[in-house]
Amino acid sequence: MTMMPTDTNAEPVATERADSVAASQGIAAGPDDSVDLLDLALVLGARKRFILLFSFVAALLTAIVVLVIPVTFTATTTMLPPQQQESSGMAMLGQLGGLASLAGGGAASALGLKNPDDLYIGLLQSENVMDGIIRRFDLMRVYKAKKLGDARKALKSNTKILSEKSSLIGISVEDHDAQRAAEMANAYVDGLHDLMSHLAVTSAAQRRMFFEQQVTQEKNKLTDAEVALEETEKKTGIIQPQGQAQAVIATIMQLQAQISASEVELGALRTSATDQNPEVVTLQSQIAALRAQLADFEKGHPESAAMDENVLTPTSQVPAASLEYLRRMRDVRYQETLFEFMTRQYEMAKVDEAKQGQMIQVVDPALVPDRRSWPPRTLLTLLAFILGAMFSSFWVILESAYRHTMQDPETAMKMHQLRQMLRVRRSRI
């Protein structure tokens, strides 16, 4: 900045006059003297042309720079994520008689996700969604990235995904192309749709996957039970036994079916609830009570021998051949009951999943922005002008103070000695 001390031919004369006025009024008379603002105004007024010229040059250079910088556009889309709903499949438990009381606990509420917005933001920021956008818009070429990881970092830095208090999620994408910025913002929603189509995100999807596995297992067990019953019929020649033994076996079958259904329901609850959950504790207590009742029937009711009017005969008094047949028949009916229950629950979970899968709604799709988001040219140019004026004014004040200081003979002598010492040291070096 060699141009700063010399601006025009008239300014040094005006500067000397302002300095003499300031010196006469004591602007730099000593370190303890106060500085008058009017004196500073006189000094700045004397160099006003230099200050204005410096500020104008700074603003001009800034304007040229911001014109060269590539413009950036920001497109934003707003979406409403799926809201957790109470599953209607739990009502199907009422069709199993004794299990109706277990269905009234509102188990569907325990399967709901605690913070769905954070979940969907995490899915939107997943590599699966980002890689799909990178391939769709050829962002490795756009970002000049040699590796896929570098393209992911660039895309993530240009994307902002925020959750609003109204349970809406905003997706903002920055890009040098306005059309591409809008398409990329909308592509995030499409990527979320594709990802959720094969992920169990909602409670209904989790239940659907659980009961789908249970239906497959029960189908295989039912087939095995039917084969065993057929072999027993061929072996014993018994087709349809009658009497009290059948009542005993039917009761045992019903108890086992209730126990298995309760265990399945307990497993479904544990996918999203802890062992301290009140519904889990209640189910465990009812399962224990049913098991105790089943154990009494299988080993022979203790009071049945002393009561002639009891219609249930202990299993120890049933003929061996009939007992074997009835046990096979019990297994078949037991597996049929479970298979029917699992199938109905599976179908209800599929219906609930279909309902929740359609609830990703786009509130405001991203439109092609008609104004750039960066750089703010007018603001930066004005800021450069203000900063240039401040810096040049500070320089003028420092220069004036230095001149006043050098007018003191003692100070001038010390400065001369300091310069001589610095020259000696440089020559030695």
C-alpha cells in the first residue's frame, strides 16, 4: 500500500494544515492528553478523497470477485412422514375365546416408534438413498469426485435435512444448476419411498414380518401333525374315538392353543417393549397360569377319581391305542388353530402396513428457484465499501499520529537510533 500516504497534490498541504491545527489543540501533545473528536474529524476531512477512493476501489474489486464466483441455488421440499397408528390386527385376538382379555390392553401402542422424525431423517441421510441420487444425476462428474465416498461427502455438505416443530421434515439442496437442485430435493422423497418398500420401519411392518415367519413355521408343523395322524390311523385302525377321553384331549388342546397364542403375542410385544412393560408382565402371568392348568390335566386331575359326576377322565385311564390317536388328533387341531390365528394376524398386519405405506405425503414439492441463494452481491459490495472506509480512516489516523509523534525532537532522536540499530543488526546478519 505505497499509494496510501500520497493521494493528490493538494492533500499533503491540507494534511499539514490539519496536523498543525490538531497539534495546536493538543491531539498528540502527550500520552496523557485526551483526543478531541473534532480534531479527528479535521484529520479525516483533510484526507476524505483518499478515504473515498480507497473505499470505492475495495467495493469495485469485491464486485468483480462476486461476479466471477459461481452462483448457487437452493431448492426445498417439505414432507410429512408417516405417523404411527394403532394396529387393527390386535382385535383379532378376541376370536380365540380365552384370549379376548389379552387383546384389550392396547398392545399396538407399545409397538409405536418413539421419535419417527429422527428415524426418517436418518433414512434420508443413508448411503442407500444418497447413492441412488448420485447415480441418477451423475454427481461424481458434477462434483469432480474420483471416489464414491467423496461424492457422498459433497452431496451431504450441499444438503440440509431438518425436522420442524410441526412434525414436518424439510429437505434443502444447494446446486449451481437451479433445475437440478429442485430435482435432487424431490429425489430424496422418491429414495425414501423405495427404501421403505423393503424395510420394516413402521410397527405394522415389523408385525407383518414377525407373523410371516410364524405362518411359515406353523404351516410346516401342521403338515407334520397331519402326517403323524395318518400314520397312527394306519397303525391302530382307529378313525374316530368317542367318550370322555375325547373331552379330555379337546380341553388339553384348547389350553395348549391358548398358551401358544399367548407366547406368540408376547413375542410380538417384545419386538418393541421391555420385560418391565405392564402388558408383558400380564401376559407372562397368564401364560404361567395356563401352563399350571395344563399340567393338572395331563397328569390326571386330582379330584376326578373321587367325584363320580366329573365328566373329565384322567388320561391315565384312557386305552393306549385311543390315547395315541387322540393325541395325534389333538396335535392336528392344535396346529390348525395356531395356523388360522397366525394367518389372520398376518393378513391384518399386511393391511395395516399398506395403510401406513401410503402416508408419506409431500406438502410442498421443490420448485425451480428463480433467485440465487449465494452470493449476495449487493450486500458483499456494500460491506466491502464500509470496511474499506473503516480501514482507510484508521490508516489516516495512524499516519497523522505518527507525524505528530515525529515532531517531538526527543522522540525523533529515539526513532533515528532505533533505525540505526536495526541497520547494524541486518548488516551483521
